[in-house]
Amino acid sequence: MNAAVYPVRFYSLVKFEHTVFALPFAYVGAFLAVDGAPSAHDLLWITVAMVGARSLAMGLNRLIDAGLDARNPRTERRELPAGLLSPAQVVVFCAGSLAVFLIAVYQLDPLVHWLWPIPVVGFVIYPYLKRWTWLCHFWLGALDGLAPVGAWAAITGKLPWEAWALGGAVALWVAGFDLFYSLLDLEVDRAQRLSSIAASFGEHGAFWGARLFHLATVPLLVAAGLGLDVGVLYWLGVAAVTALLAYEHSLVRPGDLRRLDTAFFTMNGVISVAFFAFVLADALA
């Protein structure tokens, strides 16, 4: 077999394009932490750490969920159930991703030298949670919420409440759009006795949960801004996030999921990049 196909398969395995959801918020944490522009050294290693961490998280998820994916028509063509990659190959990929993550971590502030096991343990636990509890959405959100918190600690060696407010905003934002994502597998999850808010409380429950999570996202962004020396562009970014979240929720409604891909993939990528663009402009102003 042509070895050139493997980079493409691993790229697909981890949905590398979805890095757009979390990486910009890591940059947001980095720029807000220093109230300006971080060094190129710090930005480089934060980027490498994020890529390594996310690749590890997705590789573990695919490995642990391979059996579930094989029984789901939406996911049966993924690399592991389709036989395009072997479990051993994915284990090696996960080990390599962990090594990349650790190399990057040890180029940053000593505080994160002690904290790195926290996300790694979280990555291992997450795939199993859906087998037990609908709180899995909160866990996923919390893991993504570590992106700005970790970047803040990686640069300053401190974890002020503003970093946690920002992380909380990201956690609720991710948990909210994960509820939309779970609607794609509602019937399959019920058939396999998996837990999600959608499977446990129905489609309406998922929509109400997403609304509440996203409604709570904005006050946390406001709180972070109030505790920091930010300018008008930051507040315009918060306003943009608010408007984009409202538009996202206008795209889908119970019984009408035709634009779910747009609501989940497109809009949340736009939200992440747009907010970082405003924070960047504010920091450099």
C-alpha cells in the first residue's frame, strides 16, 4: 500500500479542520494574559501543544469508540471501523501525539509541567462517559475550556479568575453546540443505550440545554472583560459572539434539522475565529 495515504487518513481520523474550534480560544487566552502580544516562542509552543493535545484526544476517542462507530451508519466509514487504519497504528499515533504535546509543554512555564496530566486523563475518561451519563457534554466542554486557561498558565504561570471565566465561557459554548451535534445520533444512541441529553430528554431537551448553555456563555465573556484592561474592540467581539450564537440558534429548531451542519460546523468555526480577531485587534491597538 502507498504510504502517502496515511497522512491523509490520520488527518481525517482527528478531523484536523475542527482545530478551528479550540485553537483560536487558546490564542485569546494568550493575548489577554499579557494584555498585548505574546512572544513568538510562546505562541509557537502553545500551537504545538494544542495540536498534540487535540490529536491525542481525537485518536483516543476514535480508538475507544471504534466498536460504537462500526454500529452507527453515520460513522461506520470512519478509518478504524472501515479498516483504513488498524488499532495498533492509532495507538502509535496517540503515543506520538502525546510526545509532541509533552515536548511543547516543557518549552513553556514550569506551572504547566505539573498540570499536563489533567487534560490527558480527561481525554481518556471522556469517551466512556457517554456510556454512563448525559454529563458527557459538560466534560467535553470543560476539556475544551482548558484551552484558554492552559495558554494563560503557559505564559504567565498564573491562573487568575479571569482565565477561569474565559475557560467557563468556552466550556459552555462547546457543551451547547455538542448538544446540537448529538442530535445526529439520537436514535442510534438510544438503540445502543448511550447517554446524551438528547437521548435522555429528547430533541426538545437538547435544544433547551443548548440555549441555556449559550445564554450563559455571554455573561462569562463579559465578566472576563470586566476584570481585564480591555478596549472597545473586545466588547465588539462579545457583541459579535452574541449575535452569531443567536443566528446559529435560528438555523435549526426541533423537527427541522436541515441546516444542522451549518449551525454546528460553519457557525461555531466563525464564532471562534471572529472572537479571536476582535481580541487580537484590541490587544494590538
